[in-house]
Amino acid sequence: MSHRRVVITGTGLISALGTGTEKNWQALLAGTSGISLVSRFDPKKIDTRIAGEVKDFEPEKFIDRREVRRMDLYAQYAMAAAAMAVEESGLPVGPDVPHGYTPERVGVIVGSGIGGISSLEEQHRKGLEKGFDRLSPFFIIQMIVNMAPGLISMRYNCKGPNWAPVSACATSAHAIGEAWKSIKLGETDAAIAGGAEAAITPLGLGGFSVMKALSTRNDDPAAASRPFDKDRDGFVMGEGAGMLILEEMEAAKKRGAKILAELVGYGANSDAYHVTQPAPEGEGAARCMRLALQSAGMNPEDVGYINAHGTSTPFNDANETKAIKAVFGDHARKVAVSSTKSMTGHMLGAAGGYEGVVSALALARGILPPTINQTSPDPECDLDYVPNKAREAKVDAVMSNSFGFGGTNAVLLFKRFS
Amino acid sequence: MSTSVIETKVKGIIADQLGVGEDEIKPESSFIEDLGADSLDIVELVMAMEEEFEVEIPDEEAENIKTVGDAINYITTHKK
């Protein structure tokens, strides 16, 4: 594309494993499950009664109390993760700070798969009870998906491109990829990119449940998310946010930013096959991984670790394994593959952002997080999934896969920075 | 309902919705200029007061409620 290179200088994570990048990273390395019985509401007749709820989030630590009231939980997660990432990076914006980026050249691309569904449920209930002329005047701004990037741009004075991709479980991988592209093309010099999700609500849980997409291992929540294991029976809903600060490399170096990793490739495509099922043999996923490698000018052998989409559904994990084999050939036996969804649950629109941060950390720190709950090997899933225990490994490049309902795929490729 | 009871309740609603301390809320305080409300906050405040005091505040009347004192006066006058 162009000679401009893009680096990661800040991260923010929120998940069932906790609030904060370091807290999440340590929990991932320890192989901790964040899955438990749903506590936020009574799931009553819903077949699945488990999820990866965020338990330690205090919005007032990141957001003015008054603003909190006006924001749906998904946007609170987005804002808090963005605040962490900006603080870690020291992202300078505006002429009043040393090396400040021109505000018009700083983008915010932050998505959500579902958006403000808890606000939607609450206001619909209120409308039925009191009348639809008694809805909160904040309802629409709580619900719409682009309010997260909107609010982040207001706080940090980012006047560049501002939008929210919506592509189900690939949402925030698309956000990061599109932010990368914008910097590569020279439209922008920096971006806040990622995604957030807060859809563990009666409609969210009930909706995925009736699709038979979710695990029903209610009696053993910590063992419910078991990607690539023979006994997997569906995904477990997670929630939270994953946010990255991307900067053009020369500018980041000039200001003395601490560079975590380089984002070198991005692929985006479609299965054009089915609303929920992946294309046979993981055809679309394989094509997307190849696109990411091509965009980086890299070979499969360069990749040492894949942070898999690995949802723990029978379909995804078998197909993703086939797709990896198709792309990586003999190297598929050597590359480490793990799914951190085994611990966080599936964070839907926040998954790509969360796993993008995990990929960058794996590169920078030389440790690969495991796939937990690996007890019964599946003959269809026969790669090295880094079972149960984190592993020290100095890898040069990491691939992060995200595939969504609707047949949408996004793959990111990260490289150790040198 | 006495004016002082109304005043206390109105201040409570404002403090809760605008996230300001009750000691900052004076009868002469302007919702927008002093308490930092925007147009959406005003809509929410009006609706909350309508529900709390069971009064109806038509839009054209709501436009004239600019200070905390205006709100207290309106409710005192219209509350049955």
C-alpha cells in the first residue's frame, strides 16, 4: 500500500477477567475462567444461564457521574477502555501539547456488534407501561452504536474520521483494520480503535440461546467455554471492551512513544454463504487469512501464533482448524493457536479489539496465553492449541482471526516491533 | 404540598439528574448557564417533575422555565 507503518502504543481491556490491561493479561496467563452464573438478571426460562459478566467495573473511575447516566453500559465500557489506552500511550492531540497530532488527523473507529440493547429493553418496557411519550430523551443516544466513538472524540478532541463498524463478532477487528488502512493511506496519523459490547441482557442471552448457539453447561460454568475440545457445545456470551491506540510509526518514534507492536496486515471479506454457518472447509476464513498475509507481504511460515476466533461452537472450531490447515500447510503443525475466549467468553463486537491487544502483548512479552478446558481432544481439531497452560515463546508475527454472523471475516496481522 | 417540600423535592431531582451538589442549587440558578444542563437534560427534568408532582408542563410553558425558581413556582401554582 504505502511506506507508512502503523504501531500500537496504548491498550485498554475490560472483560469478565477484570478491568485493566494488566489485570486481564495476568488472568489470561494464569488460565482463569471468567464465566459464572448470570447475576445481572434472572435468566428464568432461558436454556443458558451462564455468561462472562464484567464484575469489577466502576464507571465513575473513568467517566463523570453525570455522563455515566446518559450512556449505555456498552458505551461506558468503550469510554473506559479508550481512557486506559490514551493514558498508557500518552496520545498527544492538539497544538498545546508537545508533538500533538493535528486533531483533524486523529480518527476514532470504535464499533459494537449490538449497541445499547439494555437501554432499548428498559425504554421499551417503560413505553409499554407509561406510554411512548414518556421515554428518556437520552434513549436514542444511549442505543445507537456510533455514540461510543462520538463521545470518545469529544473527550479527546479527535476531529478525524469518526464511525462505528457493525459486523457482529468481527466488528472491532474491522475497526482496527480500517483505522490501520486510514493511517497507511495518509488520511490520518493516529487513531483510537476497537470495540465494546454489553449484550448480556434478557433479549441478548435469550436471542442467542434460541439459535442454539450457546453452551448450556450451566452446572459447570468455568468449563463451558472449551474451544477445540471434543465436548464443546456452543459459545458463552462475554462482554467488555478492547481498545488500541494506533500511530504512524515515524511520528510515534519522534515523540518517544513506547511501541508495543506493529500492525502489518489486514484482510476483510465475506463467505457469501449462510447467515450463521461458516462456509464449508472454512473457505471464507482461509481466504481472509491469505488476504491479511498478502497485505503484509508475509508468508505463512512467518506467523508463530494465531489468536483464533475459536468460539467453542462445534461448527466454528472445526472449520477454523480446516482453514488454518489450508492456509498454513505443513506449518499448521508448528504454529501455536489459542482461543482466549475459553476464558473471557465470546465478547462479540468487542472480541476483535480485545484479542488484538492480546496478540500485541503476546508479541511484546514473548508469552502465549492458553486455551483452557482442553481435556478431550477432538480428531477434527488437531493443531497445537496451547492447552491449559501459558507458554513462553518468542514469536515474530501473530495473526488474530475474527469471523461474524452474516458470513463476515476480518483478520489482523501483528509483528514484533524492531 | 408546601413550597418548602416542593423546593426540597425539586432540588433532589436536579441533583440526581445533573450530578450536582444540592448546595449548588439555588432558586436563581439557571439550568443551562449555572448547572450545565443541555436541551436533553431539560426535557428529562421536565418529565421527572411532571411525574413526581403529577402536573402537566406543556412545551410552551417548559420553554419559560429557565431557573430552579421558575420550576418551583410553576409547580407550586399548578399542583392541585
